[in-house]
Amino acid sequence: KISNLGTIEWQNTLGGNLTDYLINIHQTIDGGYILGGLSNSDISGDKSEASLGSLDYWVVKLNNSGAVEWQNTIGGIDADHLCSIQQTIDGGFILGGYSTSGISGDKTEPLLGVVDYWIVKLNVSGEIEWQNTIGGDDEEFLYSMCQTNDGGYILGGYSLSGISGDKGEASLGGYDYWVVKLNNLGLIEWQNTIGGN
């Protein structure tokens, strides 16, 4: 943590015995911080939960002094890549990324293709409230998401799938942009496949 004059106020090195990647960090409404990334570490170091598969989402909540308040390792038996985390208007958190896991670990829905969007909603304490696996029969990579003014969510990534699974429009050629709007419970309201040949 750096002051407004650029001097270090505090620091914290967080990790386990293998690889831990920080992808996103945001200040939370209580003055602390939410960290979202990937981990394949087992219980070791700061990691309090075992690896669930190849790579898992790893969410860590810090207080305003940088000390760990809670953490959650979230994933299935294969690779799960967290790309986006944001605090929601109810004080919880929305996680977005992509997954190659079927039903296993925390993953409650089957894999729809090779890789799917995987959205996970946490409450203020970091416990899973709901999740949604979204995709077609090929590859979908989610890279960005945020909460919308109506309490829902907008997802942005890219897709290789034709009409299949949740994919309502044909592929336009190679990878396309795939924009998906969810309501506040994570259910699809609309989608748009955007691209060239």
C-alpha cells in the first residue's frame, strides 16, 4: 500500500507452495481490499484450503491494514481461470472467468463445451450464493464483467461455438465477441455474437 506521496505504508506477500497469480484487486466499501486470482497451491503458507484441481479461483479479503480476513478457493477438478472480480451492491462479490471443469469440487453444472464462461456470486463473507456455467459446444473465454444499474451483470469475452448450449447465434467466423447480459440471479436475459469472418 502506497501513500498519496508514493511511500510504502504496508505490504503483504500472499501465497502457498506452488503458483499463485493475482489478476484483480479492488478496494471494498469497508476500506479493505478484495483480491482475485488463480492458485494451484495446497494448504501451505497463507493458503488455508487444498487445491481442487489444476488451477482454481483464489479470492482473498484483506482489511485496511492488509491482513487476511477470509479466503476462498473455488474450482472444479480441471483448470478454472478467474479474470474479473467486483464488489456488488449488496456487499458481496461477483467472480467471472472461464472453466474446463465438469461437476466436481465447487462446480455444480456440467461443462458445456471445451471451455465455458463461469460466473460465481459470493456473499459478503465469501460463501457461494449461486453460479452459472455459460457456453456452447466449443470454446468460450470470459475476460471482463461488471454489475449493471439494474443489479444484473454484463459479460464480455469471445466464443468459437455455433448455436448450441447457451449460444443462441451462429459463429460468424473464428472467434467472435460474445456479450451476455444476466439478471441479478445470474440468468441470461440476452446475448449478442459480434464479429467478422
